[in-house]
Amino acid sequence: MVALQPSRTTLNSKSSLEAVQLLLEASADKEKRDGRGRTPLQWAAEAGQRETVKILLQAGADKDKSPGLPVPGTGTPLQVVCSTGDVEIARLLLEAGADKEKVSRPSPNTPLQIACSKGYEDLVKVLLEARADADRALPLMDGGTLLESQGTPLQTACREGHVAIVQMLLEAGASRNKVSRSCLEKPLQLAFASRHLDIARLVSKG
């Protein structure tokens, strides 16, 4: 197997697709991490390198791997693209069977929670179509340490003022009353507190 240092590898840089393919054919380590603990697939997802993502997935790269280091802004490949808003790469990962609910040490929020927080309507739609849990907000345990999440997807969307996303979540069956351990205010309370009255009216209809 070809040994690759993450800081030097072409696989982890903006190189030609042909070079990436050649490295893989030479048995390059497709799970080798860079200085931020990212695998090539995590890097490609974050950089928006769609064709590279395709090649890596076809080569069997781990589509659910968590970062090797607790660096803010990193996460599983699907968490990463839900933070950047890349719908096409999200589709590629989901079609490859990426775990829609997996969280990581740097980011204890599910891909859907992240997309709701950022206001990425198209991404939320794709995740809900893939049957992501519209109510999930489980805290992540790291040993004995509780890493808090930001609330259910609906709590998040109500707090941030994303009307269209609130509507999508409600249509997907999200609970109007569910709260999380890290946020004890109900979605309606969050909408009022943030002065999103249009959302408050929407949530109160149920």
C-alpha cells in the first residue's frame, strides 16, 4: 500500500481527478487523515469536490467516519455538507447509504439539525425525503461527558426564523411539543422569544 502523508497527498488536495484515480489504483490509503483529522472524503465533501467524492465512494471510502480530532467545523462527511449546504454531495452520500442520524465529537448535531440551523431549505427537503428523524435531538456522550446538541430540528428552525423549514418539518410530522435536554423551551416558546410571529402562528395551528 502506498503510504501518504495527509499534508502532502494529492488525494487530499485540489488535484486532477486522474491523479486521484491513479493514487487509488496504487492502493493509496483512502482513510489517511490530514492535520485537522479529516479523511480524504471529509476533505472532498468540505471542499465541494463532487467528482472526487464520487470516486472515493466508488473506491469504498468510509462514508460515516468521524474526524480524528475534535476540531470545530468538522464532522462526518454528511454533517460537513449539511454545514456547507452542498445538496448534490449530500445526495451522493445518502445514495451511498450514509447514516442520516450519525453525530460526531466535534458536532453533536444531526445533519438535519445542522441544515435547519443554517436555513438550507433544499437540503432539509432532501434529508426529510431520505427519512431523517424530524424529532431527533439526542445528546452525545463522550465517555462521561455530555456534549450538548442545539435542540430538535423544529426547535432550531423556530429559534432561527426559517419559516419554510418549519413548514416542511411540520408536514413531515415533527412534534410541536418535543424539547431536548439542551433546550427546554417548546418550539412555540422559541418562536415568540425570537419574535418570529409568523412561525408562532404556524406552530400554534396544531
